[in-house]
Amino acid sequence: MSGKKKVVITGGAGLIGSILIDRLSDRYDFTSLDIKESNQARSVVANLSEIGPVEEAFAGHDAVVHLAADRNSGAEWDSALKNNFIATYNVFEAAKRTGVKRVVFASSQHATGGFYLDEPWKHICDGEFDKLTHGEYPLLDETCQIRPDGYYGTSKAYGEALGSYYKDYHGLKSIHLRIGWVLSENDPTFSPFALSLWLSHRDIAQIVDRSLAAPDSLEYGVYYATSDNMWKIWDISRAKSELGYAPEDSSGQDFVPGPPPLRDQ
């Protein structure tokens, strides 16, 4: 027996799942649950739209990191329904049935992405840094209105609400990370939007680690999760104070306009 906490990562063969397994396997005993096999950890190949295989994969585990989804921010309804809404219900319900203690849910800043339409934050998205004074514009925190910018963002707000329900009525603890933008090449300098939202590989590993290691007294929480970037939109102070998150990376303000890396499109 390793003595490590046993953790299922849904989407474990994807970008973030692979980062977590690579960086945190010394602390956790991971199982990947994905539609394709992971070459880094014990692997279960199944689709989250059916609850039976999810229950089987979760049995005997302490926690779940739920990453799997249609990650396209412009996802069409049929895909979002199956891969995000139904899949997320199956994750929480299977966790309840199998005695999993905590779910760490990969929410997203897209749950509140409607604020990108408004000043002053739209200036950051557009790279109009000259219209702002650094440190003198308001940051948006977890008390702001839910304003999804698509079915993807709506599915993430739904996951946060589902976690609250399962905590109150079924005792299942959950932490919801409104993740910014984790990039395959770990370089946000192709756009101002990426500079603002960047979450580096070591910072995503750290904040998930802090979430898995959170005390039992932290039964539910929603947190913005980016690196400590210069031109922030989202306030990460709650993640710092409640999770002990201490980001190691920060993006600057220099960018050369271009498309995201192919894997991140």
C-alpha cells in the first residue's frame, strides 16, 4: 500500500490531466478516466455520458478531479448537453454512490464571461492597456453575477450549483476552480486575452494539489484560478487566502498577435 490518496482524473489523457499526473504522481495515486487511454497512469476507457462505468471507475477512490468536457467555449447544445451537463451530473452522482469524499471540478471563467463585454475589462481583452492604469481598475471576484458566454460557460455554472446541492443534501465536498487558460506550449504571448487568463503548468498543478489537500472543514468553494498575471481581470485573492495558493508565474504585457497553438484552439 502506497498510503497516497487515490484520485480519479476524468479527462486524464488530456492536456491538464497529463500535466497533473506528471507533476503530482509523487503525492497521489491517479487513475485516468477518459475516452482514450492515458500512457501515464492506470487507465479506464469509458464515456462519462453513461453512469455505470463511472461508478465502477470511482469505487475505492478518495477524490475525483473532473476535467472531462467539450472544452470548446462555443460548444453547440447537443454536445454540451451530453459531454458537460449529463457527464457532470454522472460524476457527482457516482461520487455520492461510491463514497468519494471530494470532487474538484474544473469550472471556468466562462461562467462569468459576459463581463468581457464591459469596460474596463474589455480593454484588457483587446490589448488596450493604455486605456487603463495598472492596479487601479476593479477586479472581478467570486461574488460577481453569473454571466455565461455560451453553453460551455452555462455548463460550468451548472456544475458549481450541482456541487452546492450535493454538499448540502448528500455531504459530498467539492471545490470549483474557475480555470483561466492552460496552454499546451505554456506561452500566452500570442494575445492580450491569453496574457490575462494564463494559468501556467506549475500553477494549475499547485492549485489542484491545494484543492485535493484542503481540510475537511472546507466543504464547498468557488475560486478563480489564473497565474499572478499583470493585467488581471479575475481576482485570485480568495484562492490565495482559503486554499493557500501561491502562484509562481506571471505574464507581462508584451504580445505578438497570432492564433493559439493548434491544440488550444
